Amino acid sequence: MGKPWLVSADQQDIVKQIAQRYRMSDLVARCVVNRELHLNGELDDFLELDDYQPPDPFLMPDMDVAVERIARALAKRERICIYGDYDADGVSSIAILSQALRALGGDVFYYIPDRFFEGVGLNCQRLRLLQQEEGVALVITVDTGSRAFEEMDYARQLGLDIIVTDHHTPDQRRPNALAVINPKLSCSVYPGPSLSGAGVAYKLAEGLSQRFPGKIDLGALIKIAAIGTVADMVLLHGENRWIVYRGLREIDAEERGPLRTLLRRVGVRGRVHSLDISFRVAPRINAPGRLGDPDISIQFFEDRAPRDIQRNIDVMDGMNQVRQAIEKDMTDRLENQIRSILAKELPAFVLLAGRNWHRGILGIMACKMLRRLSRPVCILSYGEEEAHGSIRALSGMDVMTPLGEVASLLRSFGGHAEAAGVCLPITNIPLFKDRMNELLQPQVEDLLPQMRQFVDAEVEWRDVNRRFFEGIYKLAPFGTGNPIPVFLCRNLILESNLQRRGPWYHFEVSDGMISRRCSFYQPLEMDETLERFDSVDLLFSVTPFKDDFQIQVVELRPSQ
């Protein structure tokens, strides 16, 4: 079965104080304390998002340089290329700056490298072609560029100006660009270092809006920034939380348009929640890029004619179904490797590899295997000479530092502390695996004893109702750093066998008085010996469903 359950301690004194001050239930206040949201004087900003004041964009490194260079390009009618990435954060960033620059009358287009032939990020040949064949005078990167040292030097030789907007962990060196807007730079005084790529692009749009007042519709752009922020799973505190909150409220206010149309397609007709973006919208925006055609997702943000919007959604939906089929096939192919690994002592670093696996799905598979194995995982797809891979690590781990130590084995790498991408010669795979296992062993040994399924509170089944749901959702939007609360009900009765509808499973549980349907999305670890009328302990969350709520199962066990 899964990890041991750890029910949070009930810190009654501080819980009562918070409940009284903020007029919330003790249960909601307990969730606040569990997330330490009351520390550092940040709870007012966390709860009162309508009063939140985002930081001045000009606190960002090089913002003033970037805005003035863009203003000069606009005045001189220079051609501008937005150079981006294929995932939901990358295409959201492109859409934000494309719309902002067009609103200012800019001669702008975007370019996303073919990940299967050009790789990810800037490359010298493409920069030369952009300048010499497309007439580009200014390149603005989004969601990439912080480690493109060779490419920046080459651009300087060409006389091509580059503005970097990025949020990935930078090197100690600074790329030789005209401006580098990255809140993670060591020189940065910006108070929000955890912005997504779309968040950084939105800050540049804010800076341009200050330079050109009344020209840019920031309300339209923050909707897109919210999508990228949720999709990239960045920390939902501070400005990120505000971006998602404001973006979702802007989506709520619109009656038509691409996002509202897509939400209706997937069954969301009322108030939009971050979970709707995570599980229904983001996968469809991500799918075209994963399969090699991110233009569809960018067009989705651009088009306004209902027929074009419907066409784009049809294509995105179809690609998402293809992505799901590829993912299932890869999962089946991985089973033999997984069984072999589970038959021995689990290493600190799990490396799984296959010939010519679809590179667009590697990150998803690494996340899935991370949840299953509770170890940092690298999924590699290899050809004749080199391999490309995605790494995902446990919360609180850092894979970027170890990757820096094995850089001599790699052709390229980049990413964040808990998620990275690598490219390496296939001859280096065994040594790479051994060295990463050695370097990550201390981190894994430190984290494993702490690994528990955290439970916010034990509650009574009769109390799980609409009022319960509405109280919990005062803490929304949920996401990284503010996980959806998990609750425990003991000694319930399993009243029905499992029923399946598509990828969802359902069953009924009761406390002897109140019966409710519970749902979970495949896969879920369950005790296969459980039968109807057994006594069970249920871990669950409450999630929005149409105009009501549903019980979403985290885990189900025989009663202790």
C-alpha cells in the first residue's frame, strides 16, 4: 500500500486565534496553520487577494533596458521575433508577448524550435537565419535563454540584440544578452523569484504598459499568464497566487472566447478553479507541443472567430487523446523494467530507457514513475548516438547541482531543482546513472524518513457537505505550495463495488446514515481484498464538480 498516514497536530490556540480574526471555521484555520501560511505576516495577502499589490515590474533585472530597446524597435519598425518553448508555459508566454507587442503596433512573429530536430532553446544556425532571411533585429526569448552562453556570444557577433525572459535556474555566469529578465538571477532584488515563464512575460507586458499607458489589455493577458502559471506547477504564493486568482476571475467574467469555449467543452460551466486548469485545460494546451505542433496551442489563444476556436479545440482534443494512447503504451513497455527494479533494493536514482520513445511524453512518464517509486526518476529515449531525457525529483530535492557536477558527461542540461532535461551520448549512460545515484543518495536518505501522506484533519462524514466545501475553498487557488487539503474519515462502510466510467472509478461509502459517491482517477492503489460492506478508512479531498462538489479519493484502506 501507500505511504504511512500522518494526521497533523491540532494546534488549538493558534487555530482559534486565526479562526476568530479571519472569520473562518476551526477546520479551515487548521489548514492555514498546517501550511504555515500564518507565518511571516503573509496571511493577509494570501486571503485578501483583491487588495494585493503586485511588485513593480521595474524591480526585475534589466526591465528598464528591455522596455527601452523594445520601444526603439517599435519606433523604427524593426522586426521582432519571440523565441519560445513548446509546453503550456512556453506557448502562454509567446501568446502574452505577441498580443502585447501587436497592441503597440509591433512587427512581431514567433518561433519555436522543432524539439526533435533542433532541440530545446536557442541555436546559432536559427539565429543566423532569423537575422539574414527573416530580417529580425530583436529576439525576445520566453521561458528559455538563461544558459545559452554560446548562442548569445554568436548573436553579438551577428549584431543581433537579444532580450532574455526566463525563470529557469541560471548559471553563475550571465549570458551575453542585451537584457536578462530572470527573477532568479543572483543580482535580482525582485520579491517574487518563483514566477513561471508566463509570469515573467506578463511582467514585461506590465513594464511596456507603463511605458505606453492605455495600449495593452492586461486583463486579457493575465488570463493567459494564469494558465502558464498553473501548468508549470510553480509555487502558488505571493504574486503567483494573485496572477492565478485574477486570471481565473477574468475567465469567469467572459461569456465567450477560446478559454471559456474550451472550459464548456470539458464540462466546466460555472466558476473556474485552478484544478480545472491543471487537469482539463493544461493537458490539452500541452498536447500539441508534446507531439510536435505547438502552433495549434498558440493559435488557440489568438483566434476569436467561433468556428476557428472550435476547430482549434477539436485538434487539441484529438492530440490529447493521441498523447494519452502513447502514454499508455509507454507505461506498458516500462513494466518489465519496473518489475526488475522493484525486485531489488531501490536505488537513489532510477533510470529507465527505451529506443526511440516519444520524447514529448518523457516528462509526463517521469512524473508518473516518481509518484510510483518515490525516487528521483530519469526517463531516457535513445537513438543511435545520443539520448534525450526528463528528470523529476521528490519535493525538496535538488537535481540541478548534481547535474552540474556531471556536466562533462552531458551535451546539455537545464531546468529547475525538481525537474530537468538532459541530452547525452549513449556511451555515457551507465556512468551518468552511477554518478547521479551516488550524488543523490544523501538527499534521498534525508528525505525518505520524512515521507508520509500528510492529513490535514480527521473529520466526521456527516460534516462533509456544501458548507464544508465552501469553507475549504476560501484557501483556493490550490497548487504547488498550497496543496488541496486532505481529510480522513474512519470506519465508513463500503456500500458498493467499483463502477467505471471512462478513466474514472466510483463507489459509495456511508457512515450508516449518510451515503456519498466517491470518485478517483486511474490509477489508485487500493487493497484488492476489499469487498462490499467492509469497514474502511478513507483519505479524500473535496473538489468542484459542475455546480456542486465531489469526494475525490486519495487512498482507501481497511479500517484499523
